[in-house]
Amino acid sequence: AQDVQEDLSHVLLSTEEVQATIAELAAKVDEDYAGKNPLIVAVLKGAIMVVADLTRAMSSHVDVDFMAVSSYGSGTKSSGVVRIVKDLDTDLTGRHVLIVEDIIDSGLTLSWLKANLESRNPASVEICTFLRKPDAMKVDIDVKYVGRDIPNEFVVGYGLDYAEKYRNLDCVGTLAPHVYS
Ligand code: PRP
Ligand code: MN
Ligand code: MG
């Protein structure tokens, strides 16, 4: 048992449910990308757990690269204006790119990122997200692979943080009120 788990008020996805969701995503991605040697683009930091487990659950060849992005302007994400903090090392020309994210909230980060990667002459760009909050989305994005749709609540664990903490939980849950006070 992990001590950080005591800070959860409700477990939304147990460890078993997390891994079952990953297995389902991996099977679909494997089938669609067989023989294509896709480039998996993981978005730091939230996607670290998803990319580690997803790629290990796959049997096809994949390449993996990382990007770090940050919102700027008002300091909130609402502008949808994004800055690249760490860019890819990989040339995307002719590549089948699969962006891997932990969660789509407003969708603004991914909407910007997908357009940015599409401008680099790839063969294709698709999105695989572990979680999605349909009620929080502010933009329409075509998302090919969704692990689970969840309610519009603040969740942590499995890469998702609250003030940089809780990423190392192997389940996903909501924080208990005592954590905020
Ligand atoms: C979180 C999450 C997604 C993004 C989703 O990242 O990991 O990348 O926000 O939000 P959106 O759909 O409203 O754009 P965050 O900016 O917290 O950085 P982190 O991954 O390093 O925690
Ligand atoms: Mn993120
Ligand atoms: Mg975060």
C-alpha cells in the first residue's frame, strides 16, 4: 500500500482498472499501427506513466520521443496559447505520429499541439489519451483513442498531479478535502 493513497477521498480507477484500460488501448494501437513504426510523442510530465505502460503493453515496433509544453499569458490554460519548453529530437517528415496524453481537460493544449505537429509534414497525427473530461472540453478535437471518459472533477494519480504531487499513484482518484486545507 502507498501512503499517498490515504490522501484520496475516492478512487475513480483502481490499479486493475488502470491496467485494463491500458491493455485495451495498446491492443487497438497495436492493430492500427502494425508495420508502421509509429513515433509515440509523450507530453511531459503527465503522460509518463501512460507512455511507459502503453508501449510495454504493445508488441509492435515503436519509437518514443518527448515534448514539454507550457501555457503562458494569463497564467491559466484558458488562452490556449502554448510555448514549447522541450521540443522533439525527431524529424517528423513522413512519420506516423501518435500523441500520448494522460488527460484532455479543456482540450486547448492538445488542440495546439496537434496543429503544431501536423505542420511538420508527418504522414499522420493521431491522439491517444488515457482520460478525457467531455464536460470540460472547450474545443472540438478529433481523438482517435480514449481510455476512459470521466466526470468533470479534479483527479490525481498515474501521472496526474496536484502541485506536482501524486503522480506516482498507480490508481486515479479525487483528493480528500484535508489535502487542500
Ligand atoms: C495537464 C495534463 C494535460 C493538460 C490537459 O498538464 O497533463 O497535458 O493539462 O489540459 P487541457 O486539456 O485543459 O489543455 P499540465 O499542464 O498540468 O502539466 P503536467 O503534465 O506537467 O502536469
Ligand atoms: Mn500534461
Ligand atoms: Mg499538471
